[in-house]
Amino acid sequence: MDKFVKLTGVAAPLPVVNIDTDMIIPKDYLKTIKRTGLGTGLFAEARYNEDGTPNETFVLNKPAYQNAKILVAGDNFGCGSSREHAPWALLDFGIRCVISTSFADIFYNNCFKNGILPVVVSPEDLEKLMDDASRGSNAILTVDLESCEITGPDGGKITFELDEFKRHCMLNGLDDIGLTLEKATAIDTFEKANAASHPWA
């Protein structure tokens, strides 16, 4: 998993509450267990017209936001079913950070396991960030995980809080496998000692 230390990029505004995982990645795209290629299905029902052509009114189809790395979204982002394809689709599209006032628990935890930083801010701060994200090509935010600060295009700063264990994992690029491998030496020592004391096992 890639480390997340500091991210600077275009932030796309998505001022919609209760965006569920089916909206993030519709069920038609759940036939694969691969993490790649799902970016094309991200927000598919909103991004594409019925004939498959891009819906030019959807934010991620607008020229200024086609390479967005950050989403500024409404309350209760990621609710609905617990499909891990949702963070996979966001990451495959290029989104590394989602900012909202709240997230569904399962989606929130899945983000950390896949290298996406979900940031919780107050409604007042979200309103400021939504305004920043509405500036088109000037909608550049910097999310600094070391200092837990978000810097807007005008230099204004917003601080956020994050569980220290989750912060450690993101800064060091540690998913569940990475956390286990951190203990590889201790595990190897235990296995050797256990084999020596229980040669019959």
C-alpha cells in the first residue's frame, strides 16, 4: 500500500448527502475481485448517460475535475452495503482522500486498508472546503497527514483529528499484511522456539 504523507491536488465538490456504496460503484461492476479497472465504474450512474456517453454535468466529467485526487462530499459518505469495491474504485480513478462530516463505519475502515484517507471535519469547515473545491482549476487543496492540516488555495488552514494507530498505518503504507510483516522477526523467533520446545508437533 502506498504511503500517505502529504497530498496536493484538485478537490472535486460533491455536495450530496448519504452517498452510498451503490452510487460509488454500481452492482454491475462487482463481478471482479481485481482492484484495477474499477475507476471506469466510479459513480457510473451519474457519470454516464443511458447511451454510455459521458454526462457533462457530472463534476468528475468537467475538465477542471477529471484528474481530481480529493473529494469534498456531503454527510454520511459511503453508507449502504459493505462492498470493498467502493474504495477500490475511488483509488483506481485517482482519489486518495475523501473529506466529509461523517462516514459509514465499514467504508471508513475499508479506506484505511486501501490507502485512501477519509477526513472528518465540522460542518462549518466542510462548507469552507466545499467553497474551495468549487473553484474549478483553482480548487487545489493540500492534505498534510503529518500535521493533520488541510491548506486551501488561499492559504487558509483547517485542522483535523485522526486515531493515532490509523495515522501511523497511513504514514507508513501499512495494510493488514504490512502490519503482520512488521512483526516478522518476532513471529520467526516464536516459531523457532516453539519448534524446539515441541519437536513432535
